[in-house]
Amino acid sequence: MLGGDHFWRDRVNAVAANHPSQGLIHRSDRGSQYCSSEYQKLLKQFGMKASMSRRGNRYDNAPMESFWGTLKNELDYHYRTGEEVIKVIADYIEVFHNRQRPQARLSYLSPVAYPRRYYAEQTVA
């Protein structure tokens, strides 16, 4: 299985936790795990549409590269085990980055706070 069991489990868990709407666009690079028929079937099962970077276009993946650069700068990444790395990165993303870290492109709100404010403003309008 491409990507290992944790790769698939993490994606299924993310869908189960977030309940995305049908038609969600799943953005990825052209990695073999994302191009695999198994992964494409999984996207179809969840009602998602695949959107891959264009071959040879270095700017397609710039937002994710920026995120990983930020993560590497903000974390002390001297860990003993793979499990420790997974826990630290998961905590960074789920607890700090998504819920607390202000993002300039989101009016200095966190990724969780930004849509909350957007939908609150929609219900008031």
C-alpha cells in the first residue's frame, strides 16, 4: 500500500473529523501516493475532486512549502522516535497552527477563527 497504513488512516480520520461537503477539492502534488488508483478511489468514495499540481510548475506547491518551512522554524525537531515526531507535528497543526496561530492572509486570525467570523458575519447580514 503506497504511503503506509498511517498515511491512509490519517486521511480517513481527517474526513471523519471534519465531515467535508461533497465536491470538496482535494489539492495535492503529483506524488505517487496521490496519483495511485487506490487513492483516487478513496477521493471518489468521499465525494472529493482531485486537483494536482501541474508537472514542472514549481509555484503550484508554494503554499504547502511555505507551511512546512514555518513548521520547521517554529518547532525544535530533535526527537527520539517516529511516534514522537507524529505526535509533535499533529499537536502543532491541530492545536497551535489551526486554532491559535494568527495568519496574515486571514486578517490575523487563526484558520479555525477565520471561517467562524465569516459565517457569523453572513448570519448577521
